[in-house]
Amino acid sequence: MIDTVKVSLTLRDKAINQDEQSVLITNFANSLQEKDLTEPHNCHGFGRVRHFRLQTDTGWNINPLPILPCIKALSLEATDMIRAQVFQNAVCNWRCWYCFVDFKLLSGNRQFSDYLTCETLLDYYQEQESPPVMIDLTGGQPDLTPEWIPWMMDALIRRGLDKKIYLWSDDNLSNDYFWRYLSKEQIERVRSYTNYGRVCCFKGIDELSFHHNTNAEPSGFELQFELVEKLLGLGIDLYSYITLPALPETNFKDAIASFCDKIQAIDPNYLLRIVPLKIFEFSPVVARVKDLQTRLLEGQAIAINYWNDEISKRFSIAELALPITDVVLKNRQT
Ligand code: SF4
């Protein structure tokens, strides 16, 4: 079982150079993840273009993230697909069995990574003929190196790109490094930066499914709620995913109702900003699917129905029809 506190500190040390303001960034060349890319990697191997789509899979909820936040921020025409320039930091403290990233790209392995500043990343990004209008800072776990986000914001401002590009980042809700390592000025930069959205991922519907999915201590499940509450208090444009794999014998009705109660105790409307994410078997995942994971996938198929039932009980038809970007939060108007 992963000792999240210990592993996080070790990986953070490996993944950041404060003096140079650089972060260990994944290079996709010759990696297993490279096989799943629909376009060749770019930015000298350190980037990839991802096509985000509203439609996911037949019978599953659409995924408006990060398409709708980007359209709204940049006042773009409606679309069901958007391209994003993705950069991955090369460390993650968890090992979710369904992660589409090759685990070799999560351990700070220098065979597949190098220290790059945000200025260099933007140099590479701007070399393209038609760079995507969105930059996605993902991982790995970007929040092992939370400085990466305000450093990128500062670099975009210096180049006059902050109003032209939408910035999106992920957070696996595993640590408080955002609060521990960022200065007041950096937190204020993140809070006040206009074209920024952040997605925090809940990994499971209860302690057991969280543990099965991440291989971390079950207590990490509760910490996710505390971390989301703090970020919501900041008033940034926050969204979440939830992954639903769980043992088929789970009491889904009670577990999902309890999850929803906890979220609504933080913010009554935040549930409408949580998107259930379907797990697919990408290349790095196939070898990890054993008996347990097969059963967790069976549970995922059951859980989505309970999730949709529970949400529909808690909101009106009009509320359920709201675009995710129009869901008002306690600390943030849309
Ligand atoms: S937290 Fe994200 S990056 Fe880390 S192992 Fe899980 S899915 Fe992969």
C-alpha cells in the first residue's frame, strides 16, 4: 500500500528545481503511452495534442470538461471537440490501475523526462503552425509541483498570451502542497487569473473503492473532501471527475448517497460540477487488469446508474440542464 505522505515528498524533491523554476516534464518518445496518441508527440517530445470530446461512450454521460470552460473563457463558438496542448509532469504519488499513463512516466524516470522551465515549454508550443488555444498541465500529479501553475501563468502574462490561451490543470486530491509550498502571491495569482480552470479527481465512491483504485491508504478518501473544500473556498473555477469502479457487491445506493451528502455539505451545487468519468482500457492498462480489476469494472457499470439516479433526485430538471459552467458556487458567481 502506498504511503502517500512519504512518496509525495520524495517525488516532489525529484521533480522540481526552485532555482531554475523548472519542473520534470515527461518526454513521450519510445514510451508505452506513445502508442495511444492519435497525433505524434510534439514540442520536441515533451508535449502531445489531446482531442477532448463531449461524447464519451454509448449510454454514458457526456464529458463537458474542459470544452465548455474553455469555450466560455475565450468566447469561442460552440463545438463538441477541442484540441489542447498537453504537458505532463513526470511524477505521481498514486498508481491507479486504470491510469492511461505508463507507470514508467510517473516515477521521475530520467529516461523519459527532463527539467524544463515554462518559458521553454512556451517556446516549443509557439513553434507550431497552429497551436491549440488551450494548454493542459497534467501528469502525473501536477500538485506535487504546484509552483508549475503560477509559473506558467506568469510566463503566459509575460508573453501577452494570458487572454488568448485557456489554461487547465489537473489535481488528484492527494496533498495540501498548494497551500504548503505556494507563497501568498502565488496563491493570489492562481485565484485571480481569469482564463484558468482546474479539475480535481475523486477516485472512488467510498474508502474501499478509493483504495482499490489508487493503491493508497483508504483514509485518503476523506482527505479528498477537505482539499476540495479549501479550493472551493478560494473561489477559483473548479470542477471534478469521479471514477466509479467498485466491487459489484458494494451497497451503491448508500455509498453514492453518502458521497453526495458530503459534497453538498461543502457546497450544495458542486455536485453539478462533478462528471463521472468512464474507465477505458488503454494500452498501459491492459496488463494491469486482473480478477479484481475485472470486478471493479463490473461495478462501474452498476454505479453509473445509481449515480445518475441520485443526482436526478437532488436537483430540478432545470438545474440538471444547466451547462456545467453556469452552475453557481457559494464562493464564485459564473
Ligand atoms: S492519480 Fe492520475 S496520474 Fe496518478 S496514477 Fe492515478 S490516474 Fe494516473
